[in-house]
Amino acid sequence: MVLGGIIQREESEVERKIPILGDIPVLGWYLFRKKDTVAKDKELMVFLRSRVTRSWADVEELLREEGRKTPLIQEWDERREEERREAEGETPDDENEKAKQRAERSGGQKAAR
């Protein structure tokens, strides 16, 4: 399904000339210069693809797959998380402790299902 899109049109003029000869009044302007207008169209479309997941394992696999497709977003997210930790004054040991707690909670939730 297509959600929407944007079309951008960019026009620019390009002037090409032979050095020195292109600067000669009248004669150089017509014989040794060339002006072109360049038009570029860019189109951005947003697509939505639905995917049915039947279990948490399917959801985790889907997230891993999307993570592999978007490494720049992953790097940005990691940098943002590091900046947040620095701003809050957390140490790596604090982060390791929080990760262990999250793992314990998610492990308990999976066992309950």
C-alpha cells in the first residue's frame, strides 16, 4: 500500500565556456560559450507493508531482519543512547545491571506465556 509521496523538481542553469575565449565580448559569447538548463525530478514514495506475526519468536525475527536492513538507524540509535547515558551520568556498570534486569523480566514474561 502506498501512503504518499513527494515530488521535487530542481532546475539549474549551467554555463560552459572556453577560458579566455569565452570572455571576448559578443564573439566569445556566441562562439565559445554554452548555457544549458538542467532539470532534475526526484520522487519519494512511502510504502506500508503489513506482516502477520503469530508468536514472539516471529516478532523477534522480524525486528532482527529490519535491523539488518537499516544499519545507519542502528548506529544513530546507539549514539543517541550513549549520549543519554552520558547526560544522566550513568556508568557502564549501571547499564549492565539494567540490561540484566531487563533480561530477567523478559525471561519471566516468556516463561509465563
